[in-house]
Amino acid sequence: MPAVLDLWRKTSALPLGNRVFSLAFSQKAPYFATIRPRFTVIEPDHAELVIPKRRRVHNHIGTVHAIALCNGLEAAMGALAESTIPRDRRWIPKGMEVAYTAKASSDITCIAETAPEQWTAEVGDGYDLPVRVRGVRTDGTVVVEGEIRLWVSPKRP
């Protein structure tokens, strides 16, 4: 079992465990701490976290800033990738394309999803793997959606 998934399963079973995991995840990549992500789901091919709407992530109109949204989408994608990728492969983000579809006027749930067969494709020297991402307000309205492209390649021996 990948280390991130193992840590999630161990910590999320404890009281406040998802917060402990979220803090640990943010320490591994400190920029994620700027949005204070609260992971709620991590499993192969699917991850979710919540960005709390607070002044620190606001833009000039009082909604969650576009870059904070992208930060949340990338954190969700990273948790998904780390909990899904086969042990003989590695990944790195290659690009992100998103569309902002509504105001982010509440806490935002960031969701990342893939299909299992995407991770078992013939690896060769490497391949592009698109991860579907979206951010959703508490009322169910999608505020941002798009794709983060990963480069998946063999691990070096």
C-alpha cells in the first residue's frame, strides 16, 4: 500500500485524525499549508479536501482566491497520485488547465479523480496522465473545474 494511503487510513481512524493527516501532508509540501486543507477522502483514484473560506484566502471581492482554489486542486491531485501510483512509477505535474465557473463564496471542496486503467498504461519512457479536478461550494455549485496533467514515468533504479 502506498505510504500516503497507509498514513491516511491509520490517522483518519483516530479522533481528529484527518486534521493530523492534513497537517502532516502540508508539512511535506509547505505551500499547501497556506490554504489549511482538511482532507476528507483519500483512496485510489479519488481524493477530496476542503478549503475553509477565511480572510487569508480571500480575493478583493471576498471570495476564495483563484490561486487558493488551484492550490487546493493540486493538493487533492497530489494525494490521489501518491495513493494510486504503482510503486515502480513516479509522477510530476506537467500542467494545469482550469475554468472558473462561479464565485467561490463558501468553503470549497476540492476533488481529484482518475480511472484505474490510467495508472496501468504501458509506461515506456513515460506518458501523460490527465487528472480531472473540480471545486464545489457547500451548496453543490461547481466553482472551478479542469484538468491537471501529470507526467508518469518509470522510477530510476
